Amino acid sequence: MNVASHPDRMIRATAAQGTHPGYMPGFGNDFETEALPGALPQGMNSPQRCNYGLYAEQLSGSAFTQPRPERTWCYRIRPSVRHVGRFSRIELPYWKSAPAIHDDIISLGQYRWDPLPLTEEKLTWLTGMRTMTTAGDVNTQVGMASHIYLVTESMVDEYFYSADSELLIVPQQGRLRFATELGVIDLEPTEIAIIPRGLVYRVEVLEGPCRGFVCENYGQKFELPNRGPIGANCLANPRDFRTPVAAFEDREAKSRLVVKWCGSFHATEIDHSPLDVVAWHGNYAPCKYDLKAYCPVGAILFDHPDPSIFTVLTAPSGLPGTANIDFVLFRERWMVAENTFRPPWYHKNIMSELMGNIYGQYDAKPTGFVPGGMSLHNMMLPHGPDRQAFEKASYSELAPEKLDNTMSFMFETRFPQHLTPFAATEAPLQQDYVDCWAGLEKKFDGTPGLK
């Protein structure tokens, strides 16, 4: 057990009756919450004088003229301009941003990694981030990066925000607390969290060591996918997302704020906590979601639908129907299709697929793809079941079968994903992964009919 190195200092609002303690239900809602009574103005955003001597400030996550602007009004002890001073450049050598193309690294291939070993080394959210792949261009706000985090220590009087991206966080081991400007999120395996671009936060270890995955989204923010003929229900339902109630610190202490901007890291020294939002309202806020609430849909007679039916969240690109990023979940489900090869089929895809295993066994790879591990199948590279999975799926009796004790996910993007030097040379790469298809035999004999 590794408890945060300082007690919970944040003064929190009381959740409304019927909600989860400390959280409000919904996705993309216009929320309102206050940690002190009367701190939130009613009927207007910017009164001449705010209660409690607070400052009114808007946090914008989109252009003002977007059809439904993403913005939150904050009522805070100090305006954000008091939370920054002169910046100095710092190095976080393992956190990389696109474009990061290395001529001596071959990203063309099918790759798989064992879990990064847990460590006793003192690593915070910032120093423990390890970038595996990058795609697109952080400067033009397209594409993504995938990371693995190893965290053993809480951030103490240190805060962070990314001007480059929103972060989708997928824990695999340990429990973390994200103390943000807009409230507190506690996060554990089988849950995910979204931290918006520009939001200040501190990460504390509740139970460690901690390991997990991060998708850094440079582009448009994540949203729920259009369901089309699926209709109004199933998949990820908005009511199952949780946004924290207001919480704030009024604390004088020498602190450091780190900002990620255009792929570089900068630090500024301040003399107080920047987590000082006493009340807020708006639709631009962090949230969490329990993946066990995801309701999968699938074939109930024959054939295998595209894995896009398992999309939890999508970040749109400028091309309709083609995502900057899709976050796809493969969890427990029933397999009932008749006369059908049930695992994912062999394919080449315009999208690049990075997968991670949260727990259990993935049906297309019964060995080698272990919890905490990840794989990369880049754009237009063939992949699919190994021989063991193919033989079992081809010749098993097709009774209804519960695919149990399994939870893996995919970060899928329209852009090719380039390996970082860490992924190519330091991470535990399975050198023999590509050999898992070597045993696939030629079965063709020219005779009509099934064999």
C-alpha cells in the first residue's frame, strides 16, 4: 500500500441526492456545482462582483463559434494568470510527441510487448510516462500518442496541464487520484478517465505501484459514437459517466506548475495551489467511466460484425466516418453465431491498431498477449488469429459460449503509428511475435466442399 504523501486537502461540494458520492451522472452535460453555498452566480456568468471575492473565468475547449461550444465558467480564488509566471524549459525524456519519426527504427511490422516491469524507482505521473507510439502532428492538432505509465509516488506541490491534448487514461494496476481544478476523480482498473486539454491537475497514488495505458488525443475531443441502426441503447450509455463535483484548495505553499505545449515541457514556480475553483458550470470537464457498464452488441445468427460495434468513445477527424481515434473495448460477452468463424478474422486495415490487455485472455491470441501487455498492428499490415486460435475456432462444436474473464481495448487511429526509441529498444518487445502465424498451414487441395 502506497498512500498519498499528504492528506486530502480539497474542500468538496456535496453530491446531489441520487448521484454517486462526489460525482454527477452524464456525458457532455451542462453541469453546475459549488463547494460553498452561493458561490455559483445564477442567471448570468460574469457578475460585477462574485460572492466570496471570487474571480469569474471561462475555460474554453473549442472555438467560441463551434455549433455547441465546449466551455466551463469557473469561480476561483485567483485568476489563472496568477497561477503562472516566467517559464523555463524542462526535460521529460520519455514523453514524446508527434511527429517523431526515426529513420533507424522500423515501424512497419506487427509488434507485441510484455508488460513494463513494476519498479521500486520513485516515479510520478510526469516522470513515469513512457511513450510507445506517436501519430500525426501535435502542432497541427491531429493524431495521437500512446503511452504506458508507471507511477509509484504522488505529485507533491506539483501540478500539470497539457495544452496539446486531452488524455484518455486506462488503468491496469493500482489506484490513482486525479485532483483537478473542477473536482476529484479516483480511478482504478476497469475504469477510464478523460482529462480535458488545458485542465490543471495533480496525480496522487492511492494504492501502488500503478501501471496503465494513456491515449493522448491531439485532435477533437472524445465523444460518444453515432449509433446509427443500433438505436438509442446499449454500448456506452451517457448516464454511466461520472463528472466530479466542485472541490478546491485554499493553500499557500511553494509549488511548481508544468505545462506541455507543442511537444515541449515548461515549468513555472508559484506560491500557492492552483486548484482553487470553488464553483463551476459548463460542459467542458473531466469524467470517469466504469468499463463494466459497457453493453456490447453482436451477431445473434451468423457472421462476424466489424469490431467498430465495440466503440466506447470516438474522436472525430475532418473526414466523416473516419476517426482521429476510436477507443474500442473487447469485454466479456456471449458468442452464439452459427456456422461462423467467431474470433476476429484475418484482415488488413486502413486504420492503425494499438491494443492493450487489462485482464484475462484475448480470444484471437490465447497465449502471449498478457495483462499489462500491448500490441501494434500498423496500417495496411495483415494480422489476425494465431494458429491455435484458428484451429480451435474452425473445428470446435459451435454451441453458445460465454467469453469470460477478458477485457482488452484498442486505440485505433487513421494515422500510421511510429515507434519511439523506448518502444523499439527498451520496452520488453517480444522478438518472436511475428512467428505466431508461421504455423498456419496450406489447407487447399482443390477439392470442392468444406475440409
